[in-house]
Amino acid sequence: MKKVLLNFAFLALVIASAVGLFVLKHQVMAREKELRAIHVQIWNDKREIHILKADWALLNNPERLRELIRKHSGFKSLRSQTQAHLEQIPYRRNDGGRGDKK
């Protein structure tokens, strides 16, 4: 009787171990699937960052910006006849830093 009970306990232990390993195997497979999805997302994010950096470099090109400013602003470049020497600028009186007089 004792041997039968020992065999039954051992069989129950083997079945419980098999079920536990089966569950563990499927949990590991699910985690590996999640890990692959995370790696794919990281790769996609890195690729997107690389593309955005390239776009930023193109949009931030000084020659391109200079051309856009020239095209869209009403300003014209200074010519030598519009420039003046420092002596030609009228002197502004300083009221001693007191501000407006009332």
C-alpha cells in the first residue's frame, strides 16, 4: 500500500511538473513575441529619427534659408549709397538718464 501511494505521489509530481513546464514554455514564447515586437518598434523609431534628422538638416540649410528670406521678405539688401558713416548720424542729447520730464 505504501508503495502504491508513493508511486501515485511521484506520478502526480511528474504530471504537475509537466503542466508547469508547458505553462512556462508558453509564457516564455509570449514574452519572446513581445520582445520581438519591441525590437521592431525600436528599429522603426531609430529609422524615423534618422529620416527626421536628414529632413532637419535639409530644412536648416543656410543657403535654403537665405533664399527663403530673400523670396518672402520685403527687405532688400543694403547698397553702398544707403550706408552712412558714423559721423553722418546726428547726435542725440542725453538728458542725464532722468527719463521723460513732466
